[in-house]
Amino acid sequence: MEITAETVRGLAALAQLELDDEEIERMRRDLAAMLDYVEELSGLDVEGVPPTAHVLDVMTPFRRDDEVRRLPVSEVVRNAPEHDENSYVVPKVLE
């Protein structure tokens, strides 16, 4: 798949980013390189390899599930510029 400058502009608009022409070209090259790498990976034979396989023989460390002290909600939102009883009030960003 070819990544064009228009594709990057469209993605930038979705992410609400303002990119100049130099940044658009750099992003186009970077995205193209990423897609090329993913295409290369898709050619690998992974038959019989479990999805949770790891290159090193490491075990996941587990921790005790201890009860911890939690702050009351009123204290958590106390310093927020705007809040209601138990949550932050923020400006709407999507229309």
C-alpha cells in the first residue's frame, strides 16, 4: 500500500494535528516504512507458535493482590478547575 501526502493529511486531520510540508513528507516515509515492515512480518511462518510466546524464557512476576488505601472521590476532584460531585468536567472535544 502506498502512503501519499494526501493520506498523511487525512490522518493528521483525524488526529487534529497541524503538519507542515516537511513533517508530512517525513510522516509519509515513516508510515510507509512501518507498513513495509508489517508486510515483511506477515510472510513469517508462525505455525505452532503460541500468541503469548516470548524470545526469552521469562516468567511473569505476580504480586499479591493486597487492599490499598484509596482517596475519597471528593478529595481526588477537589483541585480540579471544574468538577461535579464525583468526576472532572472537561470541554467537549468531539462533535
